Amino acid sequence: MATFPFTSLFPLTLSSPSSSSSSSSKLWTLHAFRASTSEYVSSQYIPRREFLKGLALMPLPLVVLREPPPSHAREVEVGSFLPPSPSDPSFVLFTASPKDTPALRAGNVQPYKFLLPPTWKQARVANILSGNYCQPKCAEPWVEVKFEDEKQGKVQVVASPLIRLTNKPNATIEDIGSPEKLIASLGPFVTGNTFDPEELLETSVEKLGDQTYYKYVLETPYALTGTHNLAKATAKGNTVVLFVVSANDKQWQTSEETLKTVLDSFQV
């Protein structure tokens, strides 16, 4: 079947000649549409039946559909709106609040915080990945927030329903199992595709107050997120929160220590 460049047939805006009524404007738009489509069909020698079939398969609204940006995602450097870290002024401190994500507003995730270099930017999270469509009861993990920098790497916070990993309510991360058992379940959300246990280079356990964190160092040559991944996970309430720091080889060479500082700073 022939394909048609519908964006050229249906421009996003049509400016009509000056008119004294909305009806004449609409009539002008209709004539313009008919003229443009007829001209295109005749110039391309497309059979009328094929053309109409193409129209049926491609509804007009699809021409202008775009992924809507999530609330509060900003395409500016975080140093312009986040406060300097009290412990290290060369970083800024991001502290998540209910206005930032649907899960925080629903109470499914407890507030979390971490450091970022001031030149990083907050990235948009696609609606289908944000958990916006399934709150307050999501069956699968979702992405909370993302930040990135072309020269240094990127971070994301992934939240997973506790019930996906254990039937025990309000379980601690120790209740779920060993660090190796947890990463076997959540590894694909670190790499963006698959997880091979051989990619796990190092694990450790960290205690911050009453909260226990599992930490990971991974070398992931086939990961969508990057060839180097660091991760830190904990459980609180009815959610496991996974913090992922990713970089390609070039970013890792120049920013390894910065990325490790970012990982260490994460707390729920």
C-alpha cells in the first residue's frame, strides 16, 4: 500500500483570509483542505481508493499527538533552581516532594533526596513510564524522576511495588533477601533491558539510621542505560526504591568520582 506524508496534507495551523464570520472561515478551511488533498493525489498518481483507505487508517488527531511533558520537569540547569548542598557546595540538593511525582502525591513513595552537579538538567519521564496511569496501585515498577548531563551521565529513581518482591507488608530490604536476590529481580530496571549476574562486579550493605541500603557496581556492555551502572536500593512502606546512576565509557573516564558521590548521597 502506498504511504502518504499526512503532515504535509494537514498543516498544524491554517490562516484564513479576513472574514466577517466564523462560518466563512470554516468554509475557507474546507476548500483549502480539498484543494491541497486533490493536488497531492493528482501529482502522485495515487488511486482514490488507496488514498481514502490511507485516510481511514490514519485519523487526523495522530498528526499532532505529542508526549505531554510531566509536571515540573525543567529543561534548565538544576543549579538555577535547586539549593547548594550544605555538605558540599559544589553540588546541589534535590529533595523530592509530593508536587514532583504521582507516587509521592499518592503516598506510595516516601520523600527521597540526592546530590547533583549544578549543570545537570531534569529530563522528561514519558507518561507510560511515570506511574501516573496506575496510581495508587501499580503492579509494575515505574520511573519517578530522571536527570542527565551529556558529559557526565544520568540518574533515575525507579520505584517498585513491594508486593512484587515479597508478600510481607512493610518489609525491610533484608526481609526481601540478599543483595544478589534483589538485583536479580530489579536488574532489568538498572540496565534498561536485561540483567546478567556476571555483570555484577560488587555489592555492599550500608546503614543510615534505621534504613538499610543495598549498593551495586555493575559493568553492563549491552545495557541501554550505559556501559557503567551504579545502583542503590532500599525498602520503605509498601515500595522498594532503586536509585540508578549510569554512564558510557567516555563519561565514566572523566566523571567516575562525581557519579559515585551522587550515588552515595541518595537517601529515603
